[in-house]
Amino acid sequence: MFIQMLYLMITKRQKFVVTTILLTLGFTSINFLEQHQRFWGIGLLAICSIVLFIWSLREGLGKNATLLTLILPAFFTLAVGLFWFLLPSSIFTRAPVLIVYAIGIYSLSLTANILTVSTIRTIALSRAAKSVGFVLTLLTLFLLYDVILSFRATVLMSSLAMGLVSFPLFLQGLWSSKLQAAFSNELIIYSFLFTYVISSIYALLCFWPISVATGSIFLTSVSYVTLGLGQSKLEERLFKQTVREYLIVGILVFLTMLFVSSWRT
């Protein structure tokens, strides 16, 4: 009874603050784990992010496509956590990442709240929430791509990893464009298609003399183009000018990658 009363007394924004503080503290505490335990700690924290977001968004979530809003917080936590351990052990490099994580989680809380409510009624802030979600999705993809490339595993294993992280993020990114409670075949088909494109391009990049950072940026740019075009198609806003703008970005990034590649043997 006391817990129920306490739950009713806490506002949504206060829940978002509590969620942000708890996840940030959990993120910080991972540093005190042994090296071989840290990956398990990151995975556990990603699961905790799902639980906390369910708690803070309970009113807007249902047994439908709104559950897709839980994907980005979990993968954002996973991405920042794995990228964290690629950085030098210095407060000057890790403190900014911790701040970015806290800001990102709070922003995701607000964004997810707007998106879930927008499936029921139209909200003026939905367009801004979509933009924030789009940016955080690309940031998450970049960090995960960077981590996968840094491990330098076999082409098959890395391509599989690329697909495993890309598909759910594409799925939630495409869903946010229309904000329907029901799943659609288009969401699944486009997500699989874009995931296949990313995995295939990665396989080609394995034979390309580029650095990890350059490869991550290029794959993120491809994700930007495909996800942007997919959202425009679902919103029925796929005009010639829109396609041209996205393709120009993709071509410019590709030419830049050619320029910075080291072809010397």
C-alpha cells in the first residue's frame, strides 16, 4: 500500500530523474568491477534500463508496438558502456562520456514518453521527439559499429554482430516515423533490408584499407541515409528533393572515405 501511494505521488518527470540517476550511478559502479566482470555488468545495466523505463513509462506502454521504445535505452546503455572501455583510463576522457550518458538517458526518457503518448493522441512535440530519437539512434549505431570494428573478429562474426545491433535499432527508428500501436509488415521488411545493406557493406569494408573510426563513420552515414529514406517513405514524404539530399550526403561521405583511405602497401 505504501509503495503504491509513493508511486502515485511521484510525477513522470521525477521518475525520469530517478531513472537517470540510478542508471548513471550503475554506470559509474561498473568501474569497480574486475575486468572480466565488466561486460556482464554492462549487460545487466542494459537490462536494468529496460526495467526502469517500463517503470517510468508504464502508463503509455501496452502489449503492442509501443514496447519498441525500450530498445533504444538498452542499446544506448550497451553502446556507451562498451565504448567506455575502449577509452584511456583517464578522468579527462571518461568523465565527458559519463555526462553524455546521463544527458542521453534523460533525453531518451522524455523522447520515449512523447512517442508512446503520440500513439494515442497527437502531440505538438512529437516532431522534436522524433528528431532527438533519430540522432540518438545514429549515435548508438556509431558507438556499436566502432566497438565491433575494434574487436577485429572474422568477417562472418562481425557481419552477424552488425546485423544483431542494426535490426532492432532500425525497427524502432522506423516505427517512430508513424507511431502506430500495431506492427506492420513494412517495418519488418524495411528493417531486414537495411540490416542486410549494412552487413553487406561491412563485409566489403573488410577489404578496404580504412581505420576503425573511418569505417564506423561510413557505416553510420549509410544508416543515416537508409533510415532517413525509410522514415520518409513510411511518412509518405519521399519526394525527389528528399532522396537527392540524402544521396548527396552518402556520396560526400563515400568520397571522403576514398580520400582518407591508405592504399599504400
